[in-house]
Amino acid sequence: MFYASLYMERKDQFNYITKSRMLFQQYAVDNYVKVETARLAYIRLNQKELRKERSDILLGDSAGNKSSSGQ
């Protein structure tokens, strides 16, 4: 969301980032890679919690009530 706010056109304000053409494209790609790297690092470092949440969803509702679903 931070990078999206940088790219946004605003009234009464010249946006140097979007007006720099080829440099803007490289800047956008670099920021995309930075965000995706952070997202993948989160997934890699939190595998146990993510798997637990997924198994809770598959086995029953989030309140901990186990139903016959998944059996």
C-alpha cells in the first residue's frame, strides 16, 4: 500500500517518480520484487502457524469445535 500511494497522481503536486519513464519502470519492478521477497520470507518463516491454521479450517470451525467434516 505504501508503494501504491507513491505512484498515485495528486492534484497540485508534481510526481517525479511517475514522470521519469524508464526509471519509473525499473523502480516499480524493484519495489515489486521487494514486496514479494518479504511475502515469501513471511511464508517461509511461519510455516508451522500457517499449517496449523489451515488444518483447523479443514477439520472444523475456528472456534475449535470439531465436526465430521474432513473425515
